[in-house]
Amino acid sequence: MNTKVLDKINNLEEKYCRDCILKMLNRQQGSKTTAHNFCIHECSVGKQIRAHGNNLQ
């Protein structure tokens, strides 16, 4: 497994996602699934994380 890619993903998550207001609002207004879908499909950081994750496959 590529540890450099995992480090990039972890750094992005720690820096941007941990205290994300949009993620919190989506959870409150919808559900965890709603927040997850927003993060993956609409958030620019989530798209970067997804792109790095695709490199792991």
C-alpha cells in the first residue's frame, strides 16, 4: 500500500475536514449519508481525497 498517498489523505482530512462547518450543517439538516455525499461529490477537498483514494486501487 502506498503510504505517501495515505499520508496525503490523512493530512487533508485533519486540516480541512475535522472541524468543517459544512459537514456539521449537512449532518444536522440531513444525515450522515447526506454529509458524506456532499463531501465526496461537491466539496473540493473531498474531491481531492477521492482522487488520492483512487490512486490506492
